[in-house]
Amino acid sequence: MSTDNEIARAFLPVTDEVVQTDLTVTGEIPRELNGALLRNGPNPFSGRFAGNDVLDWWPEAAMLHGLTFSDGKARAYRNRWVRTRNWAGHFNADAAGELVESNPNINVIKHAGALLALSEGGQPIEITPELETLGASNALGTFSGGMTAHPKRDPVTGELMTFRADWNKPWLRYGVIDGSGATTVDMEIAVPAPAMMHDMAITETHSILMDTNVAYDFSMLQKGFRIPIRWQDSRQSRLCLIERDGGKVTWLEIEPCFIQHVVNAYNAPDETILLDVVRYPSYFKLDEGGEKFLPNPLGVLWRYSIDLKNGSVTEQALGDLHIELPRINETRMGRENRYFYAVEQPDHDEMRGIVRYDLKNGTTRHHPVPERDQNSEPVFVPRPGGVNEDDGWLLVCVYRDASNTSEIRILGAEDISKPPLATIALDRRIPAGFHGAWITAD
Ligand SMILES: [Fe+2]
């Protein structure tokens, strides 16, 4: 078992920005991998994280990491802080007035031709594949000023479904942005109080938001908490089912919970929607004195079955493995998926190991990662022209504790228990972070 201090090494920030082209590769990189793996996450400008919890990482500056591939070769690794007004202030840069005040440290997407770093509700910032900051973008229509870091793209229509859960009124907006960046839906959704919503789901007909027992409590700011959110027994967890084109909104009550990330959702036979998530029975719960958080339980795969005929919801665990950061082949987004991939969590402090679920057979396959090492979420890259859902690769960033360095592993998605097809070793650390994306070379 590793101690807290040892685990924390995977979370230590890096202090500089580099471009490295002389990369050590073992194995064979698939020639069809042409593009860049981008990874976003918080990295303080100096010093280290205040603690070892997601709420300590969340406010820290956005740093992007990128590894480019072409023609069977790993070309370059880069890391860059996103140029924000905060960045300019810290480094005494001149251009502060032209920079955006936002902290897009959560995710990366490409939409309407723009590559965007996304924040938890704040303004997205456009970047280049080389991780240079371009600045404000209007590729997200009327949501360009701020939105979730987990919008969902329909792979067939090219539409991006999104929402904004704000600390200010209106507390909740839902929208659809078409493939050209034009807003086709922008509607307010009435909620009694601001909710903490991180992820969302789509099907071919509906979008689903999750309003859980975790919500804002601004009185926490006076007590010194940096992020004023906590579990609230008094709240009723609900799914918000929205007709995707901005039609009817239906609230559906569910058991008390917190949902951080969605696996996928889709329209199933008999007018049913299936929604798979990683669910927690509680999260961010304060101790009795309201002074500090209790340890969070670990999340498990959970399925909601929504009966559209009568508006009822049934829910059940689909296993007891502790997982987070689920990813699918996103060409199946909003459609029935047989497989998904996730990080395993052997305990609270570790993200160690990758699991592949086969939802049809109820089986799992595993890519184990040794004790003391840690890994990022598995990003699925479909093989160009591939037909089968699992025809592609998983790109996983693994922190190696013994060398204090990171490596990118390329796993064959159809059997992740086999050794990696290729490993690209860096001579430095990519600190543990949030989400990443595969951006194909255009
Ligand atoms: Fe997330």
C-alpha cells in the first residue's frame, strides 16, 4: 500500500513548459494514428496543490499536454499553460488586457472548426493543436461565454448539446449548437436553487441533466472553503429529461446520489431510455461540525431505465467494481453501446488500472497498472474505416513512480489485457489531470 505522500507524487505539478521531439518508443505505433492526444488538467503556476482532493485541484491553472502522432511515429510532446489573465498576472506578461479571464482546466473538444479548452462553467478558450492560446471563440454560439466542460456531440448530426449551470441567475440554461457554431436552442430551465452539474447525457431524442444532492452552499465561502459545494440531505436528486430540440422538460425523481460522469445513454425498445453513469451514494459530505469533508465512497456503474410512457425510473447497480472517468467509442454517443472503458479505483487516492466492460455479456477485461503507479482516463480512438465498436485503440497516460516519469500506452481496445501495442516514454512527469481527447489531423 502506498502512503498519501507517495501517491501525491503523481499529482505534483510541473514547473516549466517544454517541447520534446526525441521520444523513446517501444513497440509499433499504428500508422492510422494521425493526430494529437491532448490532456487538460490543473497545474499551479508555482508551489503545489493545497491538498489531495478534487476540490483542491479544481481552482488551479489550466495546463495542456499534447502528444502528436503521424505515420507510425510519435512526433512531439508539449505542455503549455493556457494563456489567461491570471497567467499574465503571475508571469508579468504584457498582453493581460487581451487575455480571457477564465480557467479552462477540465476538458478539450473540437467543434465548428475550433479546438477549445473547457472549464467548469466558465468561458472556453480556443487553442491550437500546438497548445498555443488563440483566445475567446464564438464557435459555441450563445454558450461561448460559459458552459459545461462535458457537452455531448451527436456523431450523426454534428450537433453539440450543452448546458450552463451558473452561480448567478438564470441558474440553468440548456442549448444546442449546430456543426457550424450556430445556436439552435438556448432555453432557461427553472430550478429552485443553483445546482452543481458536471456532466450530461444525450440520446437521439433527448438530453439528460442530473440535479443531485450535491449543490452550492455559499455560506461555505465564509468558512474558508474555496469551492462552496456540499452534499445536502434536504435536496431531492432528479434527472432532467429534455426533448433535445428544446421541447418538453420532465423532472424524474431518483434515489439520493451524486453523479460525476456519464457513460452513455440511448433510446432502447419499448419507449425506454437507458442511462449508464458512475454513481456515488454520497459525495462532498461535511462532518457534523461542518468543518471538513468526510471521505467519499467510491463510484460504481449504475443504470437508470426511464420509461417514457409513464415517466417512471428504475435504477440498479451493474456491478461492484470501483470506477471513474468512463469513455466510449464516441461514434456511439447517444446510441446503444456494447463497450466502455474506465479507470479503476482500488481506493480513494488511486486511479490505477483500466477496465473494459462488455455490457452485452456482462464481462470485463483489465489492463493492470502496478502499485505506486497511476493512470489517466482511457481515450478511445476509433480505427479509421473500422466497423466494430471496439475496433480502435485506447490511449492511456501512465505515471511511473519509480522513475517519476510518465508514458503514453497504446492499447488495442478489443483486448486491453494484452501488452500495449506501443509505449511512448517521456523523461518527465505528466501530472494526474482531468480529461483528454483525441484530435484527428485535418
Ligand atoms: Fe469531468
